Amino acid sequence: MALAKTRTEAELALEKEQERAHEIALFRRFTSGDRQAFTELYLRFRQRVFSYCLRMLGGNQEEAEDLYQEVFIRVYQRAHLFAEDKSLAGWIFTIAHNLCLNRIRDRRHTETLEDYTFAATAPSVDFGEDWQARIQWALDQVPTENREPFLLFEYQGLTYQEIADTMKLTIPAVKSRIYRSREQLRSLLAPYYREN
């Protein structure tokens, strides 16, 4: 029986550090006037940022597209504010975090009483075999303050420290919120799993 190769924590940490060094080198080239370096950074992060915005905004494609483009406009405009001793991914996701929370807050101000009444009486949706829609529905049920660290950790691969920096939380608070999200998602999705 062949043993599967697994990477050790040290190997994963080394890989993460090499990735971070490459990102910082790209960022330095960009801030030195190399526009191609910004394009490379954009291409490196665009899918991750878009995915994050899409999930934070409840699957609203149009809003997510607008917002993720705004993230990169701000990265371009505020490059001088980035501290190289921090995580570039963490900094970019901090910008995305703030923009998403602003958009969610703005939505709440425009919702009416009818929106809440309709939502409370709406029948449950049959997702069939569309697990992507089912998971997005479950994520939408998780409160934003718990959903966001979960998304950053599970989908974007940020470390606990990067999430703590992004959301201005302690590491134990980040871990607690991720745990709560997992428990809520497990509870929401449990009826859809078939027992073997």
C-alpha cells in the first residue's frame, strides 16, 4: 500500500512565506511604476476577491462585480498606505471587507417592512441537486459577523492572524466565529445529507 504524501506544517508555512515574498516583490514593482506588476496582482487576486464579495453579498452577481472592481481601484489609489510588514492578501481583503460591510449596511437602510414580512412568509425553496445554490442559501442565513471569517478562512485561505487584522478582532474571536459558522452551516445543511 502506497502512503499518500502529505505536506508538513513547516512545508506549508514555507510555501506561504514564499508566496508572500513574491506578492511583496510584485507590489514593490507596481509602486515603482511598473503597471504590468499591478496587472499581475490583479490577476492573482481578482477571482478570490470576486468570490468573497459574491458570497458576502448573498450571491448578487452585479453587486459583487461592482464591488470587486472598486476594491482594485482602491488598491491602486491607496498603494502608498500599505505596510510591507503586513500581509498583502490581508490588506486587500480588508478593503473588500469594508466595502462589503458598507454595501450591506446601505441595503439595510433601504429595506422596508414589506421586505421583512415577505421574507418571513416566503416558502422554502427546493434547490434540487444544485449544491452551490443550497450552500449559498445556508451561508446567507449565517450572521455576517460569523460568515465573514468563515469565508476568509475556508474559501480565501487567509490565516487566523490575517483575518484578525482584516476584521480588527483577536485570534480567539476569529476561531470562535468560524466555529459558530460551521455549526450553523452544519445545522442548516443537515436535512439535505442522506444517511448511509
